[in-house]
Amino acid sequence: MASSPFQSDNNSIQEVSERPIPLDQNVLQKHVAFFDRNHDGVVYPWETFQGFRAIGGGILLSIASGFLINVALSRKTRPGKFPSPLFPIEVKNIHMAKHGSDSGVYDTEGRFVPSKFEEIFKKHAKTYPDALTYDELKAMMKANREPKDYNGWVAAYTEWKILYDLCKDDQGLLRKETVRAVYDGSLFERMEKEHSEKKKKK
């Protein structure tokens, strides 16, 4: 992936890496929209499952993610609506499901905050300036914890652990460009393409 600078326009297009974000969609929405497999603005558990399988997630991880993620986020993204047994997640309201004890790279409106992204590596990348070891990743999560925000602790740990397990390189490092790409959803698209190509070669 080419590493071009992050740019932000408060009123229109936000850009992360080389991919422009549509005018009506912020980066957090784009991050989640990958799992909206039929592009109807709603993510159901089976779509979350399909998304995880598409990027190389195992059966058990994909099933657990499809259930837990949708159960945790559905009601938060559907304010004023009666709870649905199908646990849909509305992409346009995903910023309402933002949890505490996170990195702060997304603001409360789902917009990308470049300074917070850079802060991850300035503060926690001790071994290499452009990558995190697993121990450094754990230290970052601990530093981000808000007092008694147990749900936030669990959510942050789960997100980063899955990212590390799926995306670490051969040296066990989580690269800066990988973390950058996950925040705008382009990583998922790249992983889906790579996973599809691997399956074709078998």
C-alpha cells in the first residue's frame, strides 16, 4: 500500500491513504460499510460473518464476531426504534456505538483525527518507529483504559487482538500502514482480495 499523507476537509471529502471518502460517508462509516455486503446501509449478523470469512477469519471467529458485534452495537445505532431480534447495525449511526477506552483516532462524529493516529506510534512504538510489537500493543491498550470502563476495555482488547492475529507480519509486528488502512476500511478490501486470490491458487 502506498503511504500518502492523511488529509481532512471539515466540510467535504476526508482522505485516508489514497482512498477518497464519499461526501455522505465518514471514515468510521466506511470502516463498517465493508461488512454491509449488500450495500443497503444495514449490517446483519450473517453479513458480519461473511465479512470476517472474506478476510480470512476462521469459522469460529466469524460466528462469534457475527453474534457478539451485532448484539453489542445494534441498539446503539438504532435510537428510538424497537429492539430487533435480527440485531441490525445501521451504518449511518455507527458513531453512536463508539466505545470508551479507545485510541481516539475516530472522534465522536466518526471523523479521522490524524494527530491521534500519529500519537499511537509516537507513544508506544518503542522497538520500531513504524510498527507495534504485541507487548507494545498491550501497553497501548492499558494506557487508553478509562477508570471502570470495563465494557470499553473488553471492546478495545477484542478489536486490537483480532487485528493483530489477522494482520501481524512474519516478525510478529503490526505495521503502521496496516493500522492506517484499518481505520478507513481499505484494509478489509485488500485482505478480501488477497484471501480470494489464495483460494484460487489452491
